Amino acid sequence: MDRSLMPWIIASQTIPILAIAPMIVVVLNSVGLTGLIPKALISTYLSFFPVVVGMVKGFRSPEAIHLDLMRTYNASGSQVFWKLRWPAAVPYLFTSMKVGVAASLVGAIVGELPTGAAGGLGSRLLAGSYYGQTTQIWAALLMAAALSAALIFLIGGIEKLTRKAMGAPA
């Protein structure tokens, strides 16, 4: 899966989101999907890549000696995955989720730009730039940064709880 899908996943990130976001919004509007769905799809698109790359790195992280030990115990492929590869990948998952949540916030803001949404940080940025209100632009940027930081701290808290539940040192 890694060798067959990773080139396609990397190629998907060569398209600038500012170019594809308006197309996504227009296409989804033409089939009747409006509101949060286009923004969520754009956010998902941006956060998908860092999480996939982090998980691939995490699944590759077990050392050869650990894999040999699992083969010595005649472990099945699913046992190797659930008892070795998945626990080794969990730290990478949370690290990549922290990157992904910041990227998804950017995706939500970019997703608001072509729609002319009445509320949200993207519409505040647009309104501030149209009317030359630098205070409004800075306020939206600072709120985006604060929201991103809060979400990253939330993921960090969930990571600590998960590590504790898995018996890892704090």
C-alpha cells in the first residue's frame, strides 16, 4: 500500500489549495452541497497529507530486531500490525495530527474565501482587506492563531491520556 499509494498522495499536494478551493466550492454548490461541507472537504484535503506521511513513518518505525522477534514467535500479519506497528505509530499520529489541525484551519479559512461567507475568519479577512481595516485583519489572524494553538493543546492533552493508557512514560 505504501509504495503504490504514496506517489499519488504526494502528487495530490502539488495542486495549490488557492487554485482548487474555488473549484471545489463551485462543483459542490452545483450538486446542492453548501455550507460547511465544502469547507470541511478543503480542510480534510489539507490535513490528510501530514497525517498520512506521519503514519507511514510511524508504521515503518519498528526496528528490524523487533520484527524478527515477531517472526520468531510466528506472529501473523495482523498481530504484527496491532501489537508492534500500531503502538509504534501512535506518537507519530499525534505529532502529525498537530500539524494537520493547523493545516485544516487554514483550509477552513481558504474555503470561506470564494463563497463570500457572512461569518467566519475567512470572511473577516476578506472584509478587512476590502475596506482597508487592518485592525479587523489582524484580529482575524490572531484569532486563527489562538484557535490553532488551542486545538494543538487539545491534541497534546489527548496524546498524554493515550500514552498513559498505553503504559508509556509521561
